[in-house]
Amino acid sequence: MDIAVHVERVTLDTSSNRFVVILRDEKNNRWLPIVVGPAEAQAIALQMEQVTPPRPMTHDLIKNVLEALKVKIAKVVVNDLKDNTYFATIDFKDNGSNQEIDARPSDAIAIALRTDAPIFVDEKVMKKAAISEEMESVEPEMNEEELKTLRVELQRAVKEERYEDAANFRDKINDLLKKLKKKNPSN
């Protein structure tokens, strides 16, 4: 199942000096940080700020070619996560037929923003990698102090826009919760 998201912002992760695109799932109050290159971050940020460069950038060129060919982007889907690398597809309609092409999420997002195409994330990817406020509400009986510390660190990392650190804290919380669930299946 695909979850509708929007680009909340592009930011610099201060802990790693890398750019991160934050995709927000408003319905379930989750966000998905995706590390992107500086050129892609700039392309996404310029479009979000509605800044038109004097000459078309690569993503603008792609949009112009698609329009000239009368091809419409139906949607963009971040559909997989393998070895800390996200994958995406661009789904488009061409003369009544549907096509799907593989793309880097950063390029797919930049094109989606330019063509007003909806952006989705596969639910499996969200479950694997999203940061959620629900992590705050789970209170297992055992190791509460460790969980509390990890949750505080997670929130601090998010507040300070250190999204890679936040993802690491999220993973530690999820691992600890899995271990606790195995030990105490009634929770």
C-alpha cells in the first residue's frame, strides 16, 4: 500500500554535513528522511521556493521534454530500501498506456515537484525507516530507562535536524522493542 507524502523541507544534517529531504506523512504523523546529493537538494529546494533559474536545470529539461511529448507523470513512489539505499519509480501515462521507470528518489522527487505529480512511499519502507511520534507512546515495562533515554535522544536529533542520528536512534528503539516483545509477548 502506498502512503501519500509531501516534501516538508530540504535541510542540511549538521552531524554528517549531508543534505536530507524530509517526506511527511500527515495522516499517520510520520516523516521519512532521505539523504540526497547537493545538486539534487538544490533542485528540490529551488522548486519548493519557486525559484526559476536562468537556464533549465536537468529536472526542468526532463519536465519540458515530457510536456513536449504529451507524457504525464501519474505518481512517484519511493518503493524500496536496501542496504541504506532508497529506490523509487516514476509512473507515467503515455497515450493511454502506463509505464514505470526506475529512478533515484531525489530525481523522482525533483521531477514530481515540477510536474505537480503526487509523491508516495510504500508502507513497507515507511515501517522500516520512518520516524514517528508513536515511538513516544509505547511504554514497555522492562528497560524503561533505556527506552526513555533513546526517545529523548531521538527527539533531540530531530529538533537539531540530525536526521541520520535520528534514524539510528529510531532503529535502536525498534530493536529494543522487538527484544522486549519477545521476552514479554503480552505487551
